[in-house]
Amino acid sequence: MTTTLSRTETFLDLAGKLLGPKGLTTEADALAQWVTDWRGRYTGRALALASPASTVEVAALVKLCVEHGIPIVPQGGNSGMAGGATPDDSGTAILLSLRRMNAIRSMDASSGQCVCDAGVILQILHEEADSMALRFPLTLGGKGSATVGGLISTNAGGTQVLRHGTMRAQVLGIEAVLADGSVFDGLTVLKKDNRGFDLKQLFIGSEGTLGIVTAATLRLVPAASARSTAWVGLPTITAARNLLRFVDKAMGDALEGFEVVPDHCLDSVLKHLPDARAPLSDRHAWNALVECISSDGDSAALRDELESALGAAMEEGLLEDAVLASSESQSEHFWLLRDSISAAERALGPAMQHDISVPVDAMPEFILAAIPEIERRFPGTTGAAFGHLGDGNVHFHILAPPGAKPGEWEESEGKQISAHVYDLVTDWGGSISAEHGIGQMKVAELGRLGDPVALDIMRRVKQALDPNGLLNPGKLVPLTE
Amino acid sequence: MTTTLSRTETFLDLAGKLLGPKGLTTEADALAQWVTDWRGRYTGRALALASPASTVEVAALVKLCVEHGIPIVPQGGNSGMAGGATPDDSGTAILLSLRRMNAIRSMDASSGQCVCDAGVILQILHEEADSMALRFPLTLGGKGSATVGGLISTNAGGTQVLRHGTMRAQVLGIEAVLADGSVFDGLTVLKKDNRGFDLKQLFIGSEGTLGIVTAATLRLVPAASARSTAWVGLPTITAARNLLRFVDKAMGDALEGFEVVPDHCLDSVLKHLPDARAPLSDRHAWNALVECISSDGDSAALRDELESALGAAMEEGLLEDAVLASSESQSEHFWLLRDSISAAERALGPAMQHDISVPVDAMPEFILAAIPEIERRFPGTTGAAFGHLGDGNVHFHILAPPGAKPGEWEESEGKQISAHVYDLVTDWGGSISAEHGIGQMKVAELGRLGDPVALDIMRRVKQALDPNGLLNPGKLVPLTE
């Protein structure tokens, strides 16, 4: 007796044999957590959840997918912000989790390098580096779930970009499985190598659309020996930019963070967190959180240095008031105020959130022009811009008018507001995605607003490396003009 | 009466009208200097020398070339090391000089950025930056002719890579004309931008095979305020590597150069330069030239710091002797010794020169293994390795046996030696081109030794961006397997 299996059934049968029971499941319960993004904004369906244990298994699986025409959605910690790791609702794709591949293959203090599997979790990497008096100089809110592969695929940012750059700057080498199942082995680090195109760059920030990152060689820096944090009161956002320039010059490489918070955001946070206190006695139109880190000094010396820099800035009229954290716990309190803005805002009602950038020097002028313009155009709304001023990247939130209906407002006026924000940002030469990526969330907007020449190059490269369109379809690359 | 013009004649007619008499010439005298590379190793022929005055003219010219099927060989200062800017001898291509496009469009101290046309000469850029108390942190021997566009297209290295990286690290934005004549405008600098692939990376180090770089936004650093140079005597190359690690830790970001010179190379230089003196009283098997630069200290303080670092290294047995330059002219003398090795070597007879890299930590072991192996296999030859130890990149020269016939030897035994050197480097996970590029010189060797998966990606990307194969044909990308 013979049975005829469908193409999909044949694929699942072969994939199950390849990966074993730990490596493949089609059970709805096991899949449920991973077919929805962590914020619950996108939900899709998948044929199966594949969890290969090695690069060899990933390569063999991709070959099987090519033979059977099965799309592949790679996934790390499922903590992305743009739905880039969530399948569509056709149910034709497999979800390819890299989480089982979680070995730190090597870590070397003398070269300041480590080689990690794609599934290594950021926090684990931090801890391992710390145990060798080293530091991986990138961190972000989702560090307990975000994986090395996901950080690379989204070119993640975070709060240390000012000094250390985005994930791209930390990646020295890459191993990736290509759309035909071949393995690109670019893990060996050469400081100088001019044998053609720098292929690893193609896989950084391409959200799994050109290949599946399976491992990487990453840069490590010496562990921090000192940290000093200050909270500064400022009259205007332009004053904040001028202070940034001043502190950058005075503190040099020690300056690692420069975050801005408008007074009304601080106000929301203070109402939202019962135990929170304003760091300064008076209130100021803008606040800056300034953080310096050193790897070869002590905290008292660094604190003195930051204090005298801020003192000099005050004498030059660059700030209204400032306080330095006197302890680690006070530093943490400053950061808690900064990190609670989104949560405090949610308590106020619906808001449209935008992760945008413009050239660093232009950000104050952009904020001063854009917020009143939007509040005028959409009466009753309130604009809030806060975050990484030092990177020219703010979180640009527009709060709904009082009484707006959650769920409804976002789909009606909210959508118009977002389109308008992206129009404005594009007019200012900025980016509609500074650090969160495009995923499925912004792919239509990128198609609408992206430079046609750049989009054409992206489409050509995508077609060249993934001619069957099986790698993370529907993400990042607007395929039609 | 009608005359029928050939396709080529029609093209030249239209190109002449487009570019005017200053922009196009077919005169042999005007072409002669540019169809041969500066070292006289490669000579080709060209239909014409086109010298457009603007990006708009480059774009229009490329469109004309596409319409008439004319290949294009872009050229900057014609000071490349691999024949990458020299046309083949078919005479079917035009030589596209970017030298007329030589404006520094803007230079801004507060952002530390400048926007340059592709034809800006490196030395001019240095001088302009210096006049604003800034520094462009890349330099090399050909700075009087090398252009920004050429430096980008070859991802140039030089003597400051240890601290500042290769050209790739200096490029913040790019403008390029693509193979269809469209213009990719990526000059606006955003510190964070995750709108898809980082397209500028494609044009860096691709030797004009994917597009013609017409302008770039470059990174500037504060001008140097202090410089201190030391000459160090060492027993072994392994000791040199250990000293590098020690000084790197002790001097941090101030360490900008770490060059190694074996005793027999120093000996050749001292015989070659009548006025040269050995910096140290005794001779040592290996020497290191160590250079530190600071932008916020004075020279005396920097000198003291380097002196105490070297003193501590001596106490730990990491070096045999050391002397610090007591003046700028003594610093220059140390560099003259380093920079005269190739010239001194030429006086000794023919040699095969190789620009190779292996992982930084592996270089001593590579040198210790490879030189005796080659000298054994090719009796009478002498191996010399010198240069950028801090980058894992040495100039690896094999001198002919005494009495070898110049011209003949290179074509017979010399060729076998080079192939063997490239085999060894590849076995060690290294690069057959650390900083000079592939051009036409090494394209066959790259085809022979390159990772097949990497070569396949390169071919796909080349085909995607230049489907007619008109951009710098025969360079960099080994087209056939």
C-alpha cells in the first residue's frame, strides 16, 4: 500500500527526520508563543517550529525548504519592535528558531573578541564578558531575551550608541546560511582584508532577508571600572544640543549616554511611579541624563571630572541646574525615570510611537518645528520627543486627544498622524526607522517614502541572493514599486 | 549626403558634446600618462579620456555608455597598486577620470564631517582639515596623488589603521553613479538609520565594479597636538607582538603606529642611505617603530608617558633596548628608515612583493613558519617581512637568489613563489590582499583561492548591479568559476 503525501507533508516528514523531536514541532501549543510578537501587535501562522542545533542542520533545513518551496521566517528572542520575526497568516512558512544554538564558542581577552552562536542571549553575553573583565558595549531593554542573531539582523541600537556605535560596529565576522543552503564562513577576523566586497555588511540589518545569521565574531572592550551619571535641567532642547557638544568635548571617550526628557514626560513619570522623585528641586523645560563610563579610572575621579565639566558648562550659561548621582542606586533611579516614560504615557491613553532620526545637529530644530505643526494639524494631540539626542534619534510620540477611544483612534487619526510624521522626517533628510528596523510594520511606508534608487538597489540585491523569495518574505524589502 | 558613423564614433561625438573640450579627449598624448599605472606594470588602451565636471555629467555619460555598450574604467589619482584603474588592451573602454571633480563641498568642525568630491586629493584634504584644527585620520605614501574616490574604491589602509581603521571606517556617506546612470545619494549622515541594507558599504572597496563613487561624507578627528615616536630593539618577532599588546594596553587610544623591521632590512637601508644611522647602539634581530599621537596633551607629557610604558616593558623583559625621538626631525628619521626598505631592497636585485594579512595574533607564528619553508623550497632566496604588525598586515617580500636575472626571474621562479605564498596565507586563514586590493593583478589568484561561497555572492551582486558588465570589467570579481 502506498500513501501519497502532499509536498508540505513530505517536507515536514523529512524535516522531522533531519532535526529530530527536539528540533521540529507542529504542535499548536508549542507554536503559540512564537507566532505572535512580544507586544502582541502581529500574529501569524506557521507550518512548524524548527529549532536546529547546529549550522549544519540549518543549512540542510534550508536546502529542504528550497526543494519544497517552503518560506522561512528566522527568529531570535522574538523581542523585535517591527514584526520582523512574525510569519504572515498564510501558514505556509516555517518558523526557524535559532535559540537552541546558544554556545559562546570562544572568548579571548587578548584580542578582545568572542565567537557566539546566533542564539546566545545578550544578557548571557554580558555576564560571560564580565567574568573575564570585559564588556560587550551594546545594551537595550530586551537584553534578557534578545539574541546575537536578532541584534545583528536588526542592527540593534540601544543606549551606548553615542560612544560605541550600533550593532554593525560590534560585528567583526559573520557566519550565515544562504538561500541555497550554502554556508558563508566569514568568522575569521582580519583587521585588513581587501579581497572584494565586505560581504558581512550584507547580513547586518537585513532582517534575515538575504541569509540566516548562524554565528558571529564580536568585539569586546575592557570592563567599566567607573560610572558617573548626572541629571541636568535645561531651558530648551537647543540648549541640550549645545550642552551635548560641550560635554562631548570635555569628557571625550568617557561620554556614553546623553538622553533628553521634556518636562511633561518627567511629570507623567512622577505621577505614574509613586516612589519617584524629581532629581532637581526646580522644574525645567528640558532635562538631560548624562552618563560617563571609564575603563581605567575610579568612580570618584570620573565624578569629579564630570562635575567640573558641568560646572564649566553652567558658568557658560549652557544649563540651569545639575545634580550628580551620589551612588549606584541614584544612577539607577535616574535611568528608571528615563525608562518609564513609555509606561507612564500608556496610562494617559493611546499614542502613536515613532522611532525616527535626523542628522544630530538638526534634531532640536526638527522637534521645535514638527511638534507645534502636528499639534495644530491634529487638535487636542500632544507631542513628546525623548531619548537618544546624542544619536540624532528620538522617540517621537503623539498622544491622542483626551477622550479618544483606544483601538479606534490608532486606526483612524493615528494612522494619518504617523504618515504625516514620516513625511516630515523624510523632508528633513531623516529616517523613518532609526533603530527598530522595518519588519512588516513599516515596509509599505518604506516603499512609499524611500529613495527610489536605493529601493531599486535593495530589490536587485534581494533578487540576486534570494531568487526564490523564501527568506523572510514580506519583510524589509518593498518588492513592488 | 549622409555619413554613417560607427557606434563608437557616434558615442564619441555625443560624449564630446556632453562634456565639452575640457571633458573629453582622444589625443594619444593626453591619454598616455593615464593608460599606464604609476609603477609601469600595466599598460592598456582607451577610446578616450573623459573628465566630467559634475555628478550630473558622470550620470549622463554613463547613460551614453550603456546606450552604446561602452565599458568604463573609473580612475582617481592613478596611484593604485593592483592595476585596478588601468584599462585592458582592447581599446574599447573609456577612461573616466574623476580628477576634475575636486571640490571640498563642506567641512564642519562641530559635527567633525566633510563632504568631498571624488577627485579631492588626500594631501589637499589633510591641509584643509589642518586649517580648521581637524585631521583626516588616514595617510599613505601616495597622498600627493591619491583621491578620495580612489581611496574609497580600494578601501585604502596606510599607517594609521591600528587606531583609526581603514578607509571604510572614515566613510559616513556616499554618492555614486550606478551602472544605469542613476544617482545613489547617500551623503546625508544619520548616526542611526535602519531602513534596510547599508548600501554605502557596497561601494567601498569594490574598485568601481558596482558603481562610480562621485562624492563622500568623511569623518574628521581633532588635530594632533602631540606626537612621540620610539625605536625599539627586540630579540624575536614574537617579542614584538607581546610588546604591541603591552603598549596598546598602556597607551590606549594614543597608540597609532606599530611597524616592525627585521635586522637584515635595517641593514639594507643603512647601506642604501648614506646619511642614515641605526637608532640604537647595538643591533637587534627585530625592531619596532612605535608612534603615539594625542589630540589633547603636549608632546613632553606624551613622551614621558611612552617612555615610562617602554621602561615598564623593559623591566618585564619585553624588549632589549629602546630610544625615544627627541625631536620631530628624529621622528622623521625613524620613519625614513621604515619607508626606505622597498627602495633599499630594489638595489639588491629582484624580489616578489606580497601584501598579506593573517589574524593579528597569528602573524609571528606565520612569519616564523613561512619564511624558512619558502627559503628551503626555493634555495638561495631570502624572505623579509616588515610593516604593520599591529594590523596583522606585513609586506612579505621574497628576494631572488644572488645572480638571478631581473625580468626573467619574476616570470619564472618568482611566479611560483607568489602562488606558494598565497597558498600558505590562505591555509592560515589570511588574505592575499590586505590593503592593495585585487584589481587586475590578483583577480586570477582570487578566483583560484577565494572561498567559493563568497565568490558566488560577489558574482551575484555584480550581476545584479551591473548586468551589462560595463563597470571596470576584468577587475576584482573573478567572473568565471
